[in-house]
Amino acid sequence: PRDAAAPAGPQERLAVAASVLLTLLLAYACGSLPWGLWIGRLARGVDIRTVGSGNLGATNVYRTLGPRLGVLTLLLDVAKGALPVWLLPQLGFAAAFPGGPEGRRVAAGLAAVAGHVWTFLAGFKGGKGVATTVGVLLALSPVAFGVFVAVFVASVAVTGYISVGSTLGAIAFAAALGLSAPGGVRDPAFLL
């Protein structure tokens, strides 16, 4: 007998393919918005890729163009990770997506981060994806995200290193997600 989860015929397979393609393309496009590049150009007439680390991300904007523009870039980069995870699964075409609602959310998040890292709007050279990943994690599990933030802030305060805070925060996020997600470690969001 046919697997109940498998599409029965060409129309259902086409609906699944269209759902996957639209979800991934829209999430990638959202993640591709190079806010650091645009903010640098609009606010200071600077191509952020030519100063500091040459990266499009919020950290380079913060260090080279100042805290106000850096925080604005950070918030917009977080939003472009969170919005596809929150909004795309709600759209009608997403219903045929394999893996159910959590599978859609995880796929949208991964596509948004890929869009930030390899943005077609800046020659496929974007940022490192940290802030966009933060937005994805916030949208996937606000509780686990809160644990991430607490560990990140404490680690950076103690060590002075963002990289240490990011690493320890990611470990704490995974542990909190494993304990708080309905499916535990089997939840698709745990894959991130």
C-alpha cells in the first residue's frame, strides 16, 4: 500500500514542489536584504564592504559606522531571520510542505540564513549570519532563545569575547530546546 504521507499523484507532487520552492525562495529573498550595505550607503555614503572587516553584518557596521547604525542593522538582520519563520508557514501555499509546520519553519529559517550569507543583492557575499540566525532561533523557540541570551550576555560579560558568548549560548539554546520543545530532541527545530 501507498504511504499515507507520500503524494498520491502528479498534482499532489506538484503542490509539494511548489510549496517547497516558494517557501525557500521567499525566505532566501528576505534573508538576502543587505541592510548593512544599504544603511552604510544611505546614512554615510559608505560601502561597508570597503571598511573594517569588509563584512556586511551588524558587527562591522557597529565598529566602523557607530553604535546607532550598528544596532539598527542588528535589529533588521534579526528581523529578516524571524519574519520568514513566523510568516511563511501561515501562508496557504505552505500547507503542502513536507515535514509539517515545524519542518516549514526550520526550512524557512535555514533559507533566510543562507540568503544573508550568500545574498544575490551583493554579489553572493553577505555577512556571517549570526544576527539572522538569532532571529530564526527567536522565532523557533522564544523560551530557548531567552536561555541563549542569558548565557550569551553572562559569557561576554565574564570573558569579553563575543565568540565565547555565541558558542556557549548556542549550546545552552540546544539544551533548552531539547528540554522545552514538544518533540524534545526529535523536534525539527533541534536540527539547527
